[in-house]
Amino acid sequence: MHEPFRQAVQMSLPQAKVVVDKFHLIRHINNALDKERSQLQGGNRRGKRRELFNSRYTLLKGAERLTHDERIKLSQLFYRYPELERAWVFKESFRTWYKETNKNRAEEVLGLLEQEITNSSLPEFRELLHTFTHWRDEILNYFDYRITNGFVEGKNNRIKTIKRMAYGYRNMDNFRLRILATNSKGERSVFHTY
């Protein structure tokens, strides 16, 4: 979701369809939820506000992956902070939205979610409305093509971790061998030795 990238693709490959990776949009939504939590916390990590600080990762976790104890913890938190519950419901609604199988239905549901955000008292989520407007076609293209660059981003993160753990590599052959060694057996066939 970078304007110069979109312009470069449109100029170089005018027939190509740009697809916004769902990971990037969900990251924006998660950031809005975390801003809401942080605002309620008010910079105070002690006392009753500490529960908000300690719940930050639980709030960002997908509802289907929550443990029984985490569900109880969130329920208690939402009782005290109903605006945080509204933000969490928006986050989960967008995660569910990505399961739509029809682009027309996805566009309809997106419109409903935008209306709910407009009517809400959550400025962090209202800031997202510009993103939905500015990148609407590219966001909705996901429902036509269902592609994501998660595999490539996972590989890049793995390589960056290897590089950090070694404090850099002076010998590119050793670096390359280390990258190859961290791939599972099924993935080794992707790389070629020279």
C-alpha cells in the first residue's frame, strides 16, 4: 500500500491488477485497535491501567486462537472498557470479511463496515476510511485473485533473522549456505546450487 509502487506498476504494467495483501490491511486495523487500547491506558502502566497494557497481545490475537482464560480476561476487560470491545469487534469483523467468497458480497460488506465505523466514536478507525477509499479497488482485487505474498515475506523475515543472529556475514557463500540450511526439506528444491 505504497503510492509510488502503485504508480510504477500502472506505468510499467498497465494491464496488471494490483492486489493489496490482506496482511497489510489487517496490520492497519490492528494498529487502530492498539491505538485505542493505548489511549485508554493513557501512558499509565501501573494500577488498574496495567491490565490494558498486559492485554495488548491478547487483543490482537485471532478470536479462534484465544484460550478459555484469555476469553474470560477479554470479557472482563470489555465490561470495563466498552469502547475497546467495539474496536475489537471491528478487528474481528475485518478478519471474518476476508473469508467472503464473492467480490460483490465483499464490497457490500465493506460498505456496511465503513458505515459502522463512520457512526462509531472511534477516531482511530475513522482514520482508516481514507485508506478504504484510496485503495478500494486494490483491496477488493483480493477477492478476484486470492493472492498474498506471505510466503515471500516469511522467507525475508527468516533471512533477516539469520543475518541479525550472526551480526552479519562477510562471506556470501556462508550466508547463502546458512539460508539453505534453515529451509525444510520440501523447500530446498526451490534453491539452486551453482
